[in-house]
Amino acid sequence: MEGTELNRWIAASRTAQAKPSVATPAQTSFVPEQARAPSCPVCSSAMQKRVAKRGANIGNEFWGCSQFPKCKGIVQDL
């Protein structure tokens, strides 16, 4: 393979990746997860999605207070 041919391939792949995609209505109505996060039932701060690392619910997701360890409020219903 010649260097000029390789350069053409690289340039072609860059232009193919740089083309903007057309947004669908589902993509334009995306709501960030933080905007959908519930408020802490203990201190009313924003909650963050976390994964249990120990205990009976290991590996399961839950909402934990963003002020942890100062506040230990949780919501288990996702």
C-alpha cells in the first residue's frame, strides 16, 4: 500500500465520522438522569444512582443521598 492511498483512506474515514447525524424526536427530548433524580427523604438534597457493594442487595441499584456520609438517606425504588 502506498502512502498516498493510505492518506486517502484516513481522510475518507475522518469525513465519514465527522458528518452530523439527524436527531430524532426521542433524542431531542433527552432528560439528564440528574434532572430526574428524586430528592432525599431525609435532607431534601439531590440523590445519586449507586450500586450496593455489600449486604443482601449486593449489585442492585439504588438512589443514595449526594451528601453521603453526612446524610445516609436512600430510595430503593428505581
